[in-house]
Amino acid sequence: MRPLINAPIAMYLRRHRRETEALLHEVTNRPEVHQQRALLRIVQANTPTTYGRDHGFASVRGIDDFRSAVPINTYEDLRPYVDAVANGTDLHALTSDPVEMFTNTSGTTSKPKLVPVTASGRAAERRVKNAWLAYLAAAHPGVLRGKAFYLFNNAEEYRTPSGLWVGSNAGLMYRNSSALLRSAQAVPYEVCLVDDYESRYYVILRHILAADISMLACINPSSILLLAELANQHADTLIQDIYAGDLREGLALSKRQYAFFRQRLRADRSRARKLARILAEDGRLTPNRYWPNLEVLCSWKGPGVKLFIERCRTWYGDLPFRDVGYGSSEFRTGLALSDHGSPNLPLPDNYFYEFIPEDDRAAYLNGTKMPLLLHQLEADQRYLILQTGPHGLYRYNIEDIVEVNGFSGRTPTIHFVQKARMVTSITGEKIYESQVIEAMDRVAALRADLEPTFFVCYADIEDANYKLCVEFDSARSGDDLREMLRLFERCLGEVNIEYPYKRASLRLKEPEIFQLERGASMRFIQYIGRNAVMDNQAKIPRLSRDVDAHFAVFGLTRRGVASAA
């Protein structure tokens, strides 16, 4: 049954899209004007704060003043101000707005990063989210015919000494939405309160497998893949639970949680019989069969997740993928307006943006050169992005590399390439994750039959070599593996000119290739999610230094198939 709230939501989104189109025409054709206004709005609102006083916000009259007064910041530069809010000694260290909570994400140190959440910060996020949803519904009106599923985390993990909650901002927005809005969602907020990772996913599946899902959104496409895999893995018990209106025993739930979910879940024998027929006819449960009204899949898109999106198609069919938009725990940066590729539009009137050319970052980071502004970017060039927002992060280096992939009016669109710090170097070769991805793309272009369904490349300091772990739909011969590794090494040398020299000098030892058993990648995805600060945002690496920890998950030892000479 179509949720009653979906009809007024559809009307609102149609109106909002018309308004957004008019606004985008204005701001994207005059980005420099709206960037200046956005910056001054943020600075003037936060002039009375401790950070504002320390950095002369009262004297800032424009972009040049601001950049002279405020240094480029890492999180560690801002941490003392965040800590003052968290411990209660200075609640307005960063923002005039009261900090409502912190969202948390992993940092470069062992201490997590706490990101302030304020009313004005949430408003900036909401502008992007609502515009995204309006364009999505216009392109895929069927998303409002059924229920939606968004993967989110707990808004209240723990409290800081000042009493502020630390948790998921997405969870906070979900929990604070009206009962009518929540009625359009397939799972209740209480699902994210299940601490055990496997039990939480089973409870999610128990809800969504019984529902008519028309839109599925997970930030990472690996989560979309995992849901399909786990639904099939637990097919028998899920069908039994749906038939009986129950939730199986043996989950890591408290008595109160069991009581809550069992009271909410209803028996649906017709639905259970349909699922059982699909399982009997196909030999597995596939989402394109049990969710015939599913219109679109929403996730990150871009170079690093292409393989996961392709694997999703084996379960979901040829459904369109819509980019959820480039962003992070700190900023919701990009607005994705279509299903095609991943062009993300940074709204010129939302945050203030600066950009550092990737190939010349040192001169910009040490202040010798001034970062570029939004309207100064060039097509096909890569940059580190700095952002200033109303929630207290000023000239913040999020350590992301983005690439310009188009223009909307005079405003560039961008997509995420990789984390700037995701680089490995055993003997000075400095290999980036994006280079590993490009090398594998080149291998696939040369030999499509050797394209893996999953891969990770490891920099092994101990053995002074690179180890390539690959998974295929079916086992490959030793000759195939050696040929794949030969091509991969050749292609890696084409995109990283230092690699061949380091290999020729014998400082880098011969690489190795390891064939993973089928299903190893799904164990790895669960391992990464289980150990992430927030599993809904867990990123699956393509380049890593964690040889020992990851090999234990894969069931590997340090002995692979050597490259052919």
C-alpha cells in the first residue's frame, strides 16, 4: 500500500524542484558573487565566537581578508576548539549557534573526530538533500509509490562531558522527522539501536523483505550488495519469520528489543509464499523479483566503487544508479542532479570553497600560493578541496581529492577521486589509490575476461612488494593469474612513472597475486563495516597497508603466485 504521506511529499517536491531550478540558474551563473555572500554570512554569524575573536572575524570584509586572517586548518588544528565545546568549558568556541550534538568519524589519529552539528549547519545540509530528492522524484516518480529504505546509524552513541550526544547526524534527522514522514520509511529508528552488526542487518532485512520498496539508498554500494547477499543467505528463516509474523530466536537483542520488533512486525502469508516461490523457481532470492516496484538505487558513484555497482546489477538488474552526492560527515558538498555519471554541483551559496591543485599542493599548503576559488577551476583537473561552513569548520582541509568533470553554467561540477592521504610508498614510489583503480581499468580494457569482481592491492613493507588480491565469478588458472599480474604491473607503471624505476632497481621486489575464494569479498565488506565508526559510510579500500589484518579475513598467508619474468 502506498504510504499516505507520499502524496503531499510528491506535491512538495514538484514545487521545490521548480524553485530550485530558478535558484540554480542564478547562483551557478554568478558563482563568485554568491561565494562572497556565503562566506560573509558565515563569518558575520560567528564573529562573537572564540575562534572568530582569535582570528579577527570582525574585520573581515571579503574573501581576501578572510584568507589573510584564517589559516588552512586540519581537524587537529581545530580540535582544541571542538574539545572546549565537548567538555563544556566554552560552548561557543566555534559557533554562535548552540552545538546540538556531534557526529563522529575516524580521524588521522587514534582519537575520533567530533564534528559539530548546529541548526544552521543542518539547514545547509537540508538544502542539498531536499534539492537532490526533488530532482530524483522528478526523474523517477515511482519512488513515491512504495516505501523507502535508508541505511543510517544511531544518533546517540555516547555523551561528551558537556552532555552533548555523539552519533550519526543522519540518525538524528531520521529520529526527529514527523511520524508521518517516518511512516514512508520501511524500518523504524530502533533498528539502529541494535549493537550487534549481524543481528542489526537481519532485523533490517526482516522489515524490508516484507515491504514494497520503491527506493533504496545506502551511501556505499557495497551495502546495497551486502543486503542482497544476506537476504539470500538467510532466505529460509526470513521467509518463515514473515509467514509467522515473528523474528527468529538467537539474535543479539535484548528482551525489550525483541518485544518491540515482534509487536511491530505482522504476519504476511501471501508475501512469504511469493518469496518462497521465487526461491524455488530461481534457486535464490533476487531483489528484482521480490521488489518489482523498485525504481532506483542510490549510493556513491565514481571510480572507487564501479566494481560494486556492476556486482549489484547481478542482483538488482539494470536499475539506474543515482549518486547520493559527494559529501562527508563534515559537509554535504555536492548536489547530484541526474543518473548519468557522478557530476556533483557545489552550491555556490551554501558553503565557501577553495581548491588546491593536486600536483602543486605543497606551495599552497605552506602559504606560498593562494588556493583557487570555485569559478577558477579548470575541466579535468584535480584539486584538494577546502571548505568553510556555518557549523564551525573554517578553511577545513578534508583531505579529499576531487576532479572537475563538467560545468553547470559557470560553476564546475566535481566528483570524488580519493582521500589525499591514501598513498603508499615502500621505496619512494608514492602510489595513489586512484592509480591502482586506473591500472585495473586498463587491464580490463586489454583483457575483459580478466576483470575481477573484487580486488585490493596491498603495499607490504615487510616483503618490500605489492600484493594484489582478486576475486572472480569462477576460479582462474595460474596462467591467467600470472598474465593478469603482468598486465596490472605494466599498467601501474604507465600511470605511476616511479614504479618501473623502483622495480628495475630491485628496491621494490616482484609483486604477488592471490586468488580469493568466492564470498571472501563479502566477508571483507562485513569486516570493514563492523569495524567502522559508522558502517553506513564504511569505505572499501582499493589500496591498503593492512596486509596482516586483511589477510586474516581473507584466510590468506603471505605466499601468492609470482609474476612471470
